[in-house]
Amino acid sequence: MAHLEVRPEIAAQNLAGAGNVLRNRSFDYLWSAQILSQLASNMVLAALIATVLGTTRSNTAVALLILTFLVPAVIFSPIGGVLVERSDAKIIMLATNIVRAAGTILFIFVAPSTTTGNVPLIYVINFLVASATAFFAPAELTAIPRIVDRRHLMTANSMFVLTINATFAIGFGFLGPLVLTTAGSVAVFVVVAIMFGVAALAILPLPTVPTERAATAVNAAARHALHELYDQLREGVAFVRQNHAVFWSLTYLGIAASLIGVLGAIGPGFATDILRLSEKDFFFIMGPAGLGAVMGILFLNAYGQGIPKRLVIDIGLVGMGATLIALAIVKPLSSLFGPAVAPFRDSVPSLAPLVSVIAVVVVIAVLAGIEYAFVAIPSQTALQEELPAAVRGRTFGILNTLLSVASFVPVIIAPAVADILNIAFPGAGIPVVMGLLGALIVWAGIASWRRNRGAGLHIQDRAEELPLAPDGA
């Protein structure tokens, strides 16, 4: 393994890069729209999960809700990727935010509380809202490298992923539950609809984002739109298959996305069954994961240029697997060692909260967020650096499709297996599922490290990153 050193000049370069990125007015508009829309999405997710869980008391029902977020990405993201290359990304982002605002208003009539709701209609409406998001995501991802200089991409990506995780911690872990518990689910939907509307307004000052295909000339087959669409999608898939670096970056992101999907599906059950929280209270456990992701992103933004991307990814994968195993055994360990620490806890009451099961889970959740950042940021940055502009839009469409497909099987199987195990062994289903998934991810991370080390990529990545010119050069 290559010796790691944190170079102060690289850290200073990245901090200066953040200043340069923020001086880009187009980036500021795009970033503001992202903050608002991500906060809105996470707040409504909190309300919907609480409603479905409170109405059905089923992990599988929550998994079906998660799938209504994922399936549209598979169906529409490839089309959205091609559309981005043929249209103005600004118009796409504006239209999709308007559609999401209108769709959120419909939830007011089908999910009036967290214990009563028309679950089938919730699924249908959420599918429609997620379909709009499937077009928004490729437009947003494609706009970043078009309006940000290449040498600032790492910083820009860090800020965007930082926003995703910070808004998750704030929207899903704090703001959504706060509005939910104090004002009810209807208030959440009203606030979210307004936020999507303001996000649309933030897109308006954004300058027209020129299409890459306009710069490289649209071929004669443009008159046959459906035929050309098929050809472009096939070309994008072929490009991913032929470029191993792009393929592996997509694979890493797919693994991370599948874990997020699984935790979203069985996390509520973990909180209610293992931690004995209500369907409203479990969200504060998810907040630390978002906080951890923010911490990981800040570390990578300051020092990421001095560490090979593939090594960071491998560390993140192994860590994520170990974290799942830790969550799986936290309750049995607390039962085993509880009597041993009870005298100490009773003699020092002020320290009791620090040795509770929930406190341990919070610490583990923070570590999980850091590890997720270690996988997500380097992988996405590698994609944007390695993809030529002519195929970037459709490849990002394929990216969203891959991430969603990667999540399908575990999101469907994990909650169902947990429910089945709970019937035979009450309370054992979710820990067993988490332990098995954790062992699988640890194996995948070790295998990836051995493959990358054998190919010399842990050192090669660093050699590619160090020569980046200082900002302003």
C-alpha cells in the first residue's frame, strides 16, 4: 500500500477552490436550487415513511415505498440522459421542480396523518414525483462540468455531495420530523411544495446551458427521434462496458446506493423493533449518518487530492460493511455486557446516556456516513473526469439506472427476509439481514482493494491527481 501523506498545499488549494466555485454565479444558482429541492425531498420522505410504517407496521410496505423512488430512475433516467444532450438543462430542471411541487400537493389529500393514509395512492403519486426527479438528476449532473472548470470539479462535486448529505441530516433527520411532530404531515407537504416552487425560481436566473450535441453537430438521424434515442442509449451502454474505469466507478456507486436503499427500507423497523422508538422518533438516528457524511466530505474536500481515489473507495467499502455488522450485533452485545457495566453506570449517572444502546448506534451511524462519503465522492468525481462531453449526458442517465437497479434486489429481499425471520424468531430478522449484508460488503471491499493494488491503481490515482494546477494558474 502506498504511503499516505496529507500535503498542506493541496488542502489550501482545495479551500481556495471552494472560494472560486462560489464566485461562479451560475454555480450559485444551481447549488441554491439543489439545496432547496434536496431539503424538500428528504422532508417529504420522512413524512411518507412515517405514514406507511404507522399505517401498515410492515417493513415490506416501507420497501415498496422506497421502490417507488427507484423504479422511475430505471425507466426514465436513460431517456432523461439523452434528452439532456438534446435540450437545455435549465428548462428540464425548471419543469421538473414545478412538477414535483404540484405532485407534493396531492399528498395532502391521501396522507392526512402518520397513522392513516391511502397507501396505494401514496405509491402512485410518489412514483409520478420520482419520475420527474429522474429527469432532473441527469440535467443537474451534466450542468456541473459545463459551468465549472475542470480543475474545480472535485470541489464542486464535494459541495454537491455535501449538500445531499447535509440536507439529508437536516431534512430527514431534523426538519422533517420537527414539522411532522409539531404540525402534522399536511404541514410537511405544504412546506415541501413551497420549497420546490422556490427551487424552480432559483433555476430561472441560470443561463442557458448549451447542449453538447449542438457543439458537436446533431447527426442526420435526428429526424428519426425514436430510432436515434435507441442508438444513443446503446452507444452509452457500449461505452460503459468498454471503459473499465467508468464501469468500476458505476459499480462502486451502485453498491453504495443499494446499501442506502436497504437501510431506508429496514431502518424504520430497526428503530422501532431494536431501539424501541416510535415511527416518528426513529428519524433522529438517521441524522447522525448525514452528519457523518458531511464530516467525510469536508475531509475529502480539504485533503482528498492527496489520497488516491480508489484507495479511499476501498476503505469506505470495508468500513461500510463493518458498520452494518456492528449495527447487527449492537443489541446482543448490549444484552451481554449490560450487567457488567450496570454498576459503573449506576455509580456515575451522568455517564449513563453515553453507554446506552441508542448512543452507540448514533456513533456507528456517524461512521457509516463518513464511509459513504468515501465511496460516493471519489466515484462520482472519477466519472466526470473520465467521461467525454459527447456521452456524458446519456452515461449519467445510465448511472441513475444502474444505481436504481442495483438497489432493487436488496431492497425487495432484505425487508421480506426480515419479516419472515421475525415471524419465526421475533426481533432477529433485521439484525441477521444487516449482518449478512455487512459481511458481503466487507468481502467486496477487500476484493476491490486487492484488484486495485494488483493493478497499481492505488498509486496511479495519486500520480494523476497531484499535478493539478493551483487555482488561478
